[in-house]
Amino acid sequence: MQTTTVLVIDPDEACRAALAGFLKPQGYTVIEARDADSSISMLQTHHIDIILTELRLPRIDGYAFLKKLKTDYAAVPVLVVTGSASVSVAVKAMKTGAEDFLTKPVNSEELHHLLQAILAKKTQQRRAQKAECGAVWYEGIIGSSPAMKKVYQLIDKLAAVDSTVIVYGESGTGKELVARAIHAKSRRAQHPLIPVNCGAIPAELLESELFGHEKGSFTSAYRTRIGRFELAKGGTIFLDEIGDMSPVLQVKLLRVLQEHEFERVGGTKPIKTDIRVIAATHRDLEKAVAEGKFREDLYYRLNVVPIYLPPLRERPTDIPLLVKHFISRFSSEKGKPVETITDRAMECFLHYHWPGNVRELQNIIERVVILNESGVIDCDDLPEKMVRQQRSHLNTPPSSLPSEQNCSFATMVTNFERQLILQALERSAGVKNKAAQLLNINRTTLVEKMKKLNISTKG
Ligand SMILES: Nc1ncnc2c1ncn2[C@@H]1O[C@H](COP(=O)(O)OP(=O)(O)OP(=O)(O)O)[C@@H](O)[C@H]1O
Ligand SMILES: [Mg+2]
């Protein structure tokens, strides 16, 4: 059973200590931060259930900070605990998105009750959201397609063990979300999750980024630096774009995975690690191994449990859920009430091929919501490429002609029939009655055809 983690943000050490002193005996895990910057890094690396923040912070206006929290970490409730005891401050804090407001000095019982009430409200909202959309929410991941449900089951299993995991998927499919979900549900949740983008950091800097360095180990090493492997102690390191790692570092990583120890650059003392490794890549690592670009031994070490995230175009049933989720999120974040989306516009979302997957969909909706004036999203609001693709979808024959010369008419018809049935089953989450309705045929006809075409709904 996980405890509730509270992030206490206050520049005054004594105030932080007092709040921690109230909370820890009640069973809460407390993480402290003294300013906006350090609290953001805590939010990036830890799973936080609730934030307690002072409004008087160094170098930033408290309300601007509150707004930032509500934009970037909308799911985490915020309780303002401040020394400025005035009604106007309380009203402004609540209007900016705080769940509630307490003035110092804090009464420990009042604080505990307020936290319980806020957390209970959040759980209720989450349940309502799940019920509304048919259990679409899983640790911040939206999607109820059979493929995503399998991913959730796998995450549940992997959270309970400590094995190395690698997440495969095209760009924007949610690999980092999956890594965060595994960490958040694991016994390591109270420790940091440290992400490292191996593709974005130049090879010559990555080694010291990962393992740290000793003072004087190279010309610009003026002081000792702690690397990400040390920062992740007790938690999880997320090695994103692992396929881009240089061969030299691949050897070093292999050693960490095998021996659970490493040395800082220029150091001689081995440092023991207690961390879980989750890696991700959009590359085909097996191919990279065959081409000699990725070490085979490292590949097997990482590939203990692979998770494959399907591209968005292969799970069309998730598209309407994601569209609605992002419309509601961005309309509340941007203060632009968008009421609805027309069926025609939704068709455009369904038929677009989504090369950038969920990230692309999210970005498009953010832009559309910002620019929208009418409160209704229609085709005119969408990027031309989406509308064009929808038009060509309507104009082309359903199955394009095959390139193989010897493919008979009958084979083409069978292939098309198979495609239609698979699509209907995907859209109806495998429920045959619903799939038959979508295809406008009897259930028995559908079952016969499935038998003939060897299509099963299991697995
Ligand atoms: N199923 C989902 N539900 C909600 N949001 C999602 C989902 N999948 C992805 N996103 C959002 O899309 C964006 C991209 O997700 P993420 O960074 O996890 O993808 P990625 O696979 O790591 O991409 P890349 O390979 O480009 O790093 C994020 O903002 C994430 O919150
Ligand atoms: Mg990523």
C-alpha cells in the first residue's frame, strides 16, 4: 500500500519542518522544496499526490507560480498555506486554482482533515471520469482499446517486480508516460524517477551526465559532480532513446546492469546502485544489433520485458477519447470554453494517419482550442492536411489495388472483408453484437465470416 506523498513548498526552513512534523506521524511521506525551481524538479522526479505551498516565494509571484502548477501539473491538487491572512488573498488563490487555503500558524488536525477531504474529492473525480469514459484513465494514460488494456495489465505486473523494462513505440506514443506509470505503481514510487534523454545529450557529455565526475578529471571539471545514476538512488532511471547511445557508453551501461556498480568519470571508487532501469526507444533495436550499431549483450540485458506501444493509427477507438480529453483539458487551462466537436471534424481525426501519434493530436487540439471562437470545433478549424486526408479517404475505393500481379479478385475481396471486420471489432472493443451493428450485418453472419477468415477476438 502506497503512502500519500506531500510536497511542502516554503522558503522558511522552520515552517517546512513544522509542517513535516505534523504530517509524518500521520503516515504521509513529505518532500520539501524551498522555492519554485526546486519544487518543479521535485515534481519532475517524484510522484506527488498533493502540494502544500506558501504564496510568498523568492523570485516569483505566488499566483503566477500557482497558475503554472495548475497548468503543468493539473492533476495534482494544491493547498495554499500562507502567512498572509486576508480574505482577498484567499479568494485570489482559490480563483487561481488552489483547492483550499490555510493560514499560519497551522493546526495539525485541521490540516489533516483538509488533506483527507481534498484527496477524497480527487479520487471521486477520477472515478467519475473513469465511469464516464469506460475506464479510460490509467495513471494519466488515456485509452481503452484492447491494445492499451493489455499495456495496462503489463504495467500492473511490472510494477510489482523490479526487472529491467524496455518500451518500444513510435515517437509520441506515450513511452515516457508508461515508464512513469510503472515507477509510480512500484515500491520505488517514493524515490525519484530520473529521466535521461540519451539521444539529446552529446556523447562526450553523456558519460559524466550519467555517472558524474570527480573534480579535476578533465579540464572543465572544476568540482565533483553527481551523476543521474546516483541521483536515482532507490528509484528508477529512465533511459530514453537508448538506441542512440554510443558504443563506449553501451559497454559501461552493460556493466552497471550486470554488476550494479559504476565509477564516476576520473574516479576509482566503485559506487553501488540500487535502481531500476527502464529504457525506451523508437528504433528497431533488433535491426540495430544486426547492423552492428547496438551491442547484442546489452540488447538481451535490456530486453528482459519489452512493452510495445502501438501507434495511434492502429487503435482508432482511443482517438475520440483522446480528442475529448484534450479538448476538456485545454479549454479549462486556456479559459476557452469549447463545448463540442462536430461529427465531421471527429471523422477527420479518425482518418488522419497520425505520424506524430498522441503528441501530434495533443498539439493540434491545443492550437485549435486557442484559436477557436465559436465554442464548436469543425473541419474549418483543423489543419488542411487532416481535412485533405479525410477527403481522399472518402474518394478512394476502400481497398487499394495490390501490387502483386497474381493477386486474384477473390483474394482482394477477402482481404477487404477481413479489414472491415477487424476494424469493426477494434471499434467495438471485440463485442460481436456491436461490431455486427457497425457493419450492418447479422451477428450470425459476422460469426460465420470470422470463422471462415480465421479471426478470433481473443488474445
Ligand atoms: N495515451 C495517452 N494519454 C494521454 N496523453 C498521452 C498519451 N500518450 C501520449 N500522451 C501525451 O503525448 C505526449 C508524448 O508522450 P511521451 O513523451 O510519453 O511519448 P514518447 O513515446 O516518449 O515520445 P518520444 O519518442 O517522441 O519521446 C506527452 O505530452 C504525453 O502526455
Ligand atoms: Mg519520450
